[in-house]
Amino acid sequence: MKTLTTALLLAVTLAGCRPWAWTAEHKLSINAPARVSSKGTFYFTVTALGNDGQQASFAYQWTIQWVGVEGSKHKGKSGVTEKISVKGGVGKALLKIYGYDAHEDWVEIANHAFDVE
């Protein structure tokens, strides 16, 4: 019974491996505005193509460096529009997308700079 449990656990673990964005497997694009109102909402969508050229589905984490405010990390999923109320002051903000690089390190894999007006 212990062997069966271990085998099932291993199978579930392997089946769930790498649900996150990988730089070696995904070519990311971020659809987001270049400017947002300081009293508005920032919307963005991350999409990707896999090495096979097909649309890829994956999870990622994201954060925004607002002017004067460090944002917290959020989970996102490719193809799903994310939104957040604008924080901080007027100026340049930076959306950062996190996933895994070719060395399996958790790193920033894409970003998008935008102006808060």
C-alpha cells in the first residue's frame, strides 16, 4: 500500500510539474496600456506561445512597482485579464512578471513600463 501511495504521489507531482511560465518554453507578450490615470484601474493580459507555436496556458506571479509604493505579489494565469487599482504617485510604474528561467530559478521573465498620470 505504501508503494502505491508513493507512486500516486509521484505521478500527481510529475503531472503538476511546471504549470508556471518558463522562459525556455514560452515566448511571452503583455497587452497593457502605456498610460493610466492615477485614480483609475490598470488592466493587463499576459499571453504566450509555446515552443510548438501554439497558445500556451500557464500560471505566473506578478507585481507592480508603483511610484513610491512597492506592490505585493499576485498570482495570474495566461490569457486572463488581470486588474488592479492604481497606487502611488504620478510617474513611471513597472509591471513585473515572474516565472522560471532555463536554470529553474524563480526570476522576472517579462515586464511592462507604463506612465501613471
